[in-house]
Amino acid sequence: MIRSITQLKPAEEIEQLLDGMGRVFIIGCGTCVTMTRTGGLPEVEAMKDELSEKGKVITGTTVVPVACDNLTGEILKELQSMIKQADALLIMTCAYGVQTIARQINKIVIPALNTLFIGKETGASEFNEVCSQCGTCIIGETGGICPVTACHKGLVNGPCGGTNNGKCEIDSNKDCAWTMIYNRLSELGRLDLMRNYQKPRNHLGEPSPGKFMIPT
Amino acid sequence: MPSAFKKALDSGKFVVTCEAAPSKGTNLEKMTHHIELLKDKVDAMNVTDHQSSVMRFPSLGGALLVKELGGEPILQMTCRDRNRMALQADLMFASSRGVHNVLCLTGDSVMLGDHKEAKPVFDLDSSQLLAAVRTMEKGRDMSGNELDGGVRFCAGAIVTPEADPIEPQLIKFEKKLEAGAEFIQTQAVYDMDNFKKFMEYARQFPVKILAGIILLTSAPMARFMNKNVAGVTVPQDLIDEMKSAPKGGALNKGIEIAGRMVRQIKEENICDGVHIMAIGKEEKVVDIMEAAGLL
């Protein structure tokens, strides 16, 4: 399962974003942010209390099942009266949810969370970024581990000099992608793949912003 | 025509390089002083490229300064701050101005420096940058377009002989050689027995290897490197030796140790030369060379 991984913005930033807006409607989501405890019911309730203490009027709160689903607009229609009274929507979902809501409700949206990455659940309570959707996949030559994502520098020809004891120079809790790739290819008896020179990456895989139409 | 540094490498002599660290700001007095002090004593001076991801005077500007003062520069180029267009442009600029040695590096993480929120580039890696140099020497850019005037470089790279695990580093090392590295300056080595083992392996390749020597300035500095600098291991006996120095004598002890290592590398013909890094104490390179019997 993949999840949108989020982090609560600092209180001061939220306060600043809500400056001059006294009446706030808070929206959480029942999917990723509930699991990561950044925008589920308890977090929405806590935010409500915190903002109330700071003098905001909370016109209402809700936790929609899947904020990024287009049906979210329909659900929010039922709460129209409370939403209408608000100066802004404080949205405790990932940016996919925030943007879904922004497209459907004509109201200023304030994200309460930063969206960090799309995480693969890799263990109990653990998520890792394993794909950057670059559009030019090379994991057929790296034992199924993506160095573009798993290496902090996105290096495709082997480790940098900063790797230490199999960990990354930026964080001793992060695995060095190239140590992992080396170990995987070594187990598979395919270290020859690591010796292949990888050309400079093609950054034109899908020019940003990505767009796709289902073929008819 | 090969660069003076390339000629030195090919001459079979024991080659010595050191660093000229660009200043934080446009006051180049200190750097100028170091260049003048060292330019005639070493075979070439590396000009670092925002070392440790700390924004400084550019390596290209520093390399030109070395050149203007009559020294032989090695332009350090990292892939951290420039995409392939900017890197190629700077290679052309360097070559057109007589800077004909380049050390191709990946570069430290932006997060480790003083502009932590800057965008890391890493469009290329060190082996791809080496390959780009070789392509441009043939008169083409990386997209295959013809250049009206190509470039000429003695191109090198680095290796970390004490990396743990070492095997992935060695694969990368070989890729750098295949991409066109003519010389290698190593990360700091302190354990000569370990380094000899690395050299037994590296000797099979037709590349010149200069052993990295970082001047120890105190026992705490040695311990700091062990804890914080990837691939650098100062053995306990050297830390103890630093500790044994009389009060105020740690730097002299460090010079003695560095000089001893350089002397051993030369006398035992372990590799082709040394790259002395006296980070922040560049004037001490002279003392290290004297201690090693090179001056």
C-alpha cells in the first residue's frame, strides 16, 4: 500500500496563514492522514481546540472518507451552511486532498500539513519513499531498487564518497541506496549490472506537470 | 600539449599536490598568500568547489588566480550546483583560459553546508562528468552538437580507500577510470597497511594515484573526523600520538605525522604521489613537505 506522507506545519505558520480570518472550518481525511495521525479525527479535534483557544471561531469540522476522491465535493455540499460561515477552510489532508477541495469549493483553502512524499509501507509504522515517478525507470538494472529516489543525490552510477557503514551522509538512519543495490545484486549474482555505465538521466520523461488521458 | 601537471604525472616523479581554498568573500589576500607560498613547491594546487557545501568564491575564479600567479591549478568541479549545461560551459571557459586540469566530483550534500535550503542539482554524477570531458575533447557537446573549439583536460577523480563497505566504492572507482579518469586523489588515508592493500588492487589499472593526506591539528579534530567524515578513519595509535604532544605542540605533532606518512609513501613507492590537505592551515604544507624530506 502507498500512502501520502504528511507533517503538521508549525503552529506559527498556520497562525500566519489564518491571519485576519476569524471563522474557520476544519477538514480532515479518513485515509492516509488518519493512518499517519496527522489529519484524522483526533488531530482535527485537537486543532479545533487549539484554534478556539487562540480566539478563532470554528464554524464546524468534518473528516471526509477520502479527501482526494471527487466525491468529496458532494460530501462537503451537505455541510454547506457551516462552510459558508467560514472565512477559510483549514485542511488537514495531503496536498492532493487540499487541491481536490479547492477545485470544488469556492473558498480560500489553508493547508495545515506539508506533503512530504508518497510512501511505501515497508514495515510496522514505517514508510519509505521508493519511487519519484521520474518517467524513465532504470530499476531493471539495479535489482529493483530505485537509486534516483533511494539515493539522496539520485546517483545512477554507484555510491558517492559520503556513504558510511551502509548509511547515507545526511542521516545515519537512512540506508545508502548503493549499498542496498550492491547487496541485492550480489545476492542475485548480477554485480555485472552495477558495472554498466548509466548515461546521464533523461529529465524529459514526462515534462512537469504530468498529464494523462485514458486512451479511448 | 599536456598540462604541466600531466607532464609531472607522466614523468614518474613523486607528485605533490595541495589545496588552495577559496575565500568566503572577495578578499583574496589569504588565498593569494597561500598560492604564492606553495606554487613553486608543489606540482599543482586543487581549487575546491564550495567545499563541504559552504558557498565561497568560485573554484573557477580561484583556478584563474592560481594561473595568474604562475601556479598550476586543478579545477575541482562538483555536480552539486550546476546542471550539464552549466558544467559544460564552465569546462569550456576553464579550458579557454588555460586551466587544463579538472577533478570531477559528485559533491557533498547541500544539507551539510551553509545554504541548506538550496536546490541540489546532481544532474550528472562524477563518472558522467568525466565522460562529458572526454566527449567535449572530441569536439562535441553532450548532445552531440559540434563545438567550435573543443576543450583539453587532464581529468581526475577521487576514491575512498577506507570506505565501509569498500566493494561498491571499487566498482564506482573502475567506472570512473572507464569514463576517462587519468589520475586519482584519494580521500584521507592514515592506515598505511590498509592503503597498501588498496594499492595492490589499484596497481592493475593504468591510472596515477595520489594519496590523500589530511593534516591532523589535534586529537579532538582526529576524533571529530572519525565521527563525522565518511570514509576517514584515524587509527587510535595516531590519536594517542597526537595526545602525547606537549601543550601547544599538537599542530607540530600533526605535521610530523603527515610528513612521516608522505615520506613512507615515497620511500616505499606505495603510490605515485600525495595530495596534501591542510584544511585552513595551507601554509603548513611547506612544513609537511620539509618533514617528509621533499624540500
